[in-house]
Amino acid sequence: METIAVYWEPKVKTYGFNALNNLTLFEFDYPEEKISELGKILSNHFFQGIKTKFMILQQQEGVISLVVCLSESDGRDFRALLEDNLSLKPDRYIYPVGILFFHGPHFGDRYGIADAAFSPLLEAGIKIISSDCSSASVFLVMAQDDLGRAQEALRKTFDLPQ
């Protein structure tokens, strides 16, 4: 006989919410056969010298998407570099955005973390622009004005340290 244990808590424990604001989001979408265009961005000396606040690369249906969030000043400089030197234009450019991120001690030990994060935001009418989840962390990119409402909504399903 096999016993399977599942860790469950009524409200998911976290180490607290962290927010970053005044960020600029860039998204680039390229067909797989034009991946070298993404290489122009990632290998550029300017891009290698800045600290990204959020970066995700994903492939879906023959398209590779790169989403990057930079500080306001780095975003302004990066946009000028794209237009003036690389002759590239992002498929999506949004300013200002914010990132809400949080980590938990049991995220990897239980199911339903993504649902616990996305459901209350959906109910509150908060649009997630981009996201990334790992076994210990959740990162949510949204309109900067939604950061406070998102934290309030997430308090329904996530427990914050006292």
C-alpha cells in the first residue's frame, strides 16, 4: 500500500509581498526562424550592462516572445537604442508597469499556488500583463496603478507574516 501526503493550508503562507514600480515593459515576438533578431537585443552591450527587473522568454506556436521590464531611466535609454541603433521596435511597449512578487515556504510542496494567485486578481478585475512562477516564487507584472488593489485581493488567499 502506498501513502501519498499532500501539504495543504487554508491560506497559503508567504514571506510577504514585494512591489516594484515605475517600470517599463518591452515585448518582442519573433518567428522561430528569426531568432537572430532576439540575439541582436540580448547581445547588445547596453542590454548586458543593465539590471533587468523581470525577464521571461517563451516559445509558443512557432513564435518566440521576450518580455523585459526595466527601470524608467533604463527603459528610456533602451527604447532610444532600439530605434536609433538597432532599427528594432518592440511589439508591445507599456509604461508605467509594476511587479508584485512573493515567495513562500511551501509553494513547491502543494498544488494550487497559481490558482490562489490568479483567481482573486481575476475576481478583482486586475489584468496580468505577464507572469512567471517557480516552485518557490510568483512574479506578476501589471499596470502600476493596480499594485495596491492586487495586494489587497491576494490577502484573501495568501497569509502574510505577522
